[in-house]
Amino acid sequence: MIPQLACVFGHCIGAAAFMATLSDFILMEAEATLSIAGARINQAATGEC
């Protein structure tokens, strides 16, 4: 078996975040986020427009 590795270098939202969580290992930068919620919830959480 070959382990799956995901790298997150910024905001990862929606289906891309879900796919990253299916990996065996996730490497993330200090400012990186994973969000599977909708756009309004992500906007409130990150403070971005």
C-alpha cells in the first residue's frame, strides 16, 4: 500500500477540502485552512470578502 499525502498551502474549501481529509497525511502551512461548509460560513470564519 502507498500512503496518500495532501499538502495545503492556503484556504482549501468545499470538495477539495473533503478530498484532502481522505488522505493518510495532511501537511499544512501555519495560515492554511480546511473548510467544508458553505461560502457564507467560510467568509465569516476567515474574514475575507
